[in-house]
Amino acid sequence: MAKGNDGEVLEAYSTKLEPGTKKKLEALAKVQRLGGQRELINKMLDVYAAANPEEMAKANQFIELLDGAPQKIY
């Protein structure tokens, strides 16, 4: 895990993507002259939220629910 610009902990997502998907994300980020795949994914989420407001509202409720859930103790 790494720290983002605002101090949040970032988890690596790319290890679970297929190689072709990684290449497409990187190519789209470069073609659009973005800062990287993370910026592209954030833009994609904005577009998805605009097209699917009800689903995004449900997702945000789910995130809030999970944020309040007790953490597992190992």
C-alpha cells in the first residue's frame, strides 16, 4: 500500500487486472494526457455517476455502511 497526495492509504488494484485491461487503461490515460490510470478511473466514475445516479447513491450508502462496520481483529 502507498499513501496518496492527501494522505489516504491507496491499495494496489492493478495486480488483479488482466494484462490487456491494464494496457487499455494506460493507453487511455496517455491519449487523454492524464496523470495516470487513477485519474482516468476517477473520470470514469464521474461519468458513471452522472449516467446512473440511483446506483451511485446506493453505492455511497453501502460505503457509509461499511465505514461504520467493526474491523476484523486478527
